[in-house]
Amino acid sequence: MSKPTILAVDDDPNVSAAITRDLRGRYATGYRIVRATSGPEALEVLARLALRGQPVALIVADQRMPQMTGIEMLEQARTHAPGAKYLLLTAYADTDVAIKAINDIGLDYYLLKPWDPPEERLFPVIDDLLGDWRQANPDHTSDVQVVGHRWSDRSHDIKMFLARNYVPYRWYDVERDAEAQRLRDLAHATPADLPLVLVPDGDTLRSPSTLELAGALGLRTTARQPLYDVCIVGGGPAGLAAAVYAASEGLSTVIVEREAPGGQAGQSAAIENYLGFPKGLTGSDLAQRAIAQVSRFGAEVVLARDVVGFEARGPVRAVLFAGSGQIEARALIAATGVSYRRLEAAGLDELTGRGVYYGVNASDASTPICAATSPGAPSGPWTRWPPGGRIWSCTSAGCRRSAGSSPPWCHAVLGRGRFLPNLRHRRRAGVLAGRACPPPGCARRIADARIHSPAV
Ligand SMILES: Cc1cc2nc3c(=O)[nH]c(=O)nc-3n(C[C@H](O)[C@H](O)[C@H](O)COP(=O)(O)OP(=O)(O)OC[C@H]3O[C@@H](n4cnc5c(N)ncnc54)[C@H](O)[C@@H]3O)c2cc1C
């Protein structure tokens, strides 16, 4: 987590140096002290910080600056740093203007220059303001921020990747969150740029690939060495267990995983049949324990890499990555698990990740969803469905009311599972097709990707 920022804005080099020096001397351990020499420059700095998700705790601005007064700058700064505290440095002659600014722009305090000695005149004021800011922002973290459309499969993939790799993030829906609009404007993002991913201390990622995202987050996406004793493709329970055994025997070992360590098991809400855990454990707990064990023995985990081929090269085998990149190893283990069969009903593929899901994460909690599963698929996705979520399986009456006619679009089959109160399900039914629901025809504009489900 990066430190909150204190921004000092002054065009006079001497005053700027003095205020920055005093702020650094007292607050540098808990805050980043950033300096700007004009109002426009300060606004640029604030826009950059907002895009990186870095909180601004305090702006200290001189009132008399040539291009833009301190008050004019602070007024505009609200867009970029909505919760920041404002302190204006003024001359005696500007006192009336400063008092007016308390009402007009929510100025928190004004201080007459010079502020010496700072221990008596400056620091007590700033301590108070920072105390208030911290109280209003108790758990302010500079998490990753994702801005996108609820019904975008790319947004869904990115959220899944972050959640499964234990990267905390904040999600902003462009249709529903004002903050999403603000961040989108700040980044000058076009529709093609969505989803935006704002990484603390990093660049703004525009509709990034998983590999780009992993790289920006500092996850390991390349191997440290060109040749290993053992390379394991797949970081599910089988691959992680193989890595523990190989590395514990002193073999140099690397795992290549395209999504997240833990594999399918990482998505399970409760695994009760794992040896050594009589009370059971969650899939993410199992994955985290396994990664810790793997790392303890010195094995590496390379993430966000899709293995697309193997080559025999004399005594070694090469593992080829999608795009570019490879690793050589003396022995290969393919622990790639299974890919679940997907429903073959017409139209569902295009809606996958945009209203049709084969497993969810907590970030989808408030999303109204028609969910589908193949007969025989594990019950996990249902049992871990977050309590706030709703799973839809429309009735034919509902479809008639909302769409005007009721062609037999789909019948939702929800095979096995412990049914939750927020789950409607139909027994002895099969999915025939799915289609996006045209918004004007849908009562309450439920979802672009809602599936019509007439009675069987
Ligand atoms: C929701 C859910 C709940 C479950 N609950 C239980 C339970 O309670 N008890 C139980 O016994 N079993 C349970 N299972 C089944 C169990 O998780 C699987 O049997 C187990 O995960 C299989 O382990 P694996 O390592 O062989 O394969 P997987 O877990 O499938 O792991 C394979 C890994 O390989 C990666 N991979 C595949 N291809 C490539 C490639 N080309 N390049 C790079 N990486 C690749 C995948 O991304 C994946 O991470 C559950 C499964 C699910 C989905």
C-alpha cells in the first residue's frame, strides 16, 4: 500500500522549498510529500494520483499564484481528490477571501504566512487536519481499481484473475458508479479502453491482457533461469504437490500456471475430503498453504502463461508459451487438469462472462445472473454463491410480460447443488438456447445478457 499524499503548491521557489522542507521533516514517514509550482501543475499531479488510486490526504496551497489562485486551484481539485483536506497559505490582505472560501469551496483552514516556528503554528494545524482525514478514511488502501462494464466478459475475466490471485481490488461499474465516470474521464478513456485497471504506482492499463495485468502487478510472469530439473505445467493441487516433492528432493523446479495457483480446487468453498484436514478447508486456503509450501522449498511459480507446446531438444524438453517465451527442463510434468464441458445451447458462448457464468467470485455478488451448468458439473459454483447475489431462471410468464412474445429460448438446468434462497431453479429441464435480452423490451431493464426461460 502506498502512503497517502500531501501536496504543497507554491510558485515562489523560496516559500515552496520552505513548506516542503517542513512537511518532509515532520510527515515523511507516513505520507508522500509532493510539490507543484503552479495551480495547473498541481491539477495534473492530482489527476495522475487519482488514476493510480493513490489517496491525497492534504493540499497546502498558496493563495497568490500567477496562473491560478490557490482557491481557484482548490476548487477544481475536488474532482481529483474528493476527500482531501485543504489548507490555504495567505497574506493578511487575503483574509476575507480565505474566510469566504470556507463556505464556497469547503476550505478547511487558512494560515497566515510566515508560519514560523512550524512546531507552534504549522504542525498543530496539519496534525488536526490529517487526524480528521484518517478518521474519515480508516481503511483507505491504494488497492487496484477496475473500471468497466458489468456485462463485459473482459471485466469479468480481470476480476476473476485478481480474485483468484488474492489481489484486492475495487470495482467501479461505468453504468452505476459516479466514481467510475470520474476515473474514466481522468484517463480520457474511450469505450475501447475499458476495462481500465488502475494500479497503485503504475500506469493506467487499458483493456489489458492477463499477462500485461500480471506484469503490472509485479506477479512473476517469467522464469528466473533458462533451464530447470523439473517444469510442471499447471498449478492445481496435482501440480503444486508435484512441485513440493520435486523441490524437497533438491531439484530446481518451476510451475507454469495460466490462471491462478490452486486450479479448480482454488474455486471450492469447502473441501471436506482432503487428507489431514478433518474439518475441511476452503479452496483458497488450500491453495495458499500449498504455495507457501512450494515457495519454502524454493520452487518458482510463473503466472499468466499459457503453455501451447512442448519440444524435445536432445536431453532437454522445451515448454513453449503463447505469444513468446519458453523454459527448458530435464523433465516435464503435465498437470493440466480438466476443462469442463460447456453447455452447447446456441447463443450461450457469446454470453459467457456477460451474464452467463460457469462459476463466480464475490465481486459478482450483486449481479443478476442467469447461470448455467452442465449435468455432472461439481456443485461448487452454487454452494459458494455469495448471499447478495441473485440467480435468475425466468418463467415463461415473466418472459412474455417483458419481451412481448415467448419463443422457447432456454430452460435452465440446475442439476445438483444445495439450493440457496436466492436461487430459482427448474428441475427436469434442458437449456436450448440463450440470447441477449433487448433492453427496451425488458421490464426493469434487467440485463443485456438475461436468459429467457419459459416453462418446460
Ligand atoms: C468448484 C469446485 C469444487 C470442488 N470441490 C472438491 C471437493 O470438495 N473435493 C474434491 O475432492 N474435489 C473437488 N473438486 C475437484 C478438484 O478440485 C479437482 O479434482 C482438482 O482440482 C484436480 O486437480 P488438478 O491439479 O489435477 O487439476 P486442476 O485443478 O484442473 O488444475 C490444473 C491447472 O492447470 C492449469 N493449466 C491447464 N492448462 C494449462 C496450460 N496450457 N498452461 C498453463 N496452465 C494450464 C489450469 O489453469 C489449472 O490451474 C472441486 C472442483 C471444483 C471446480
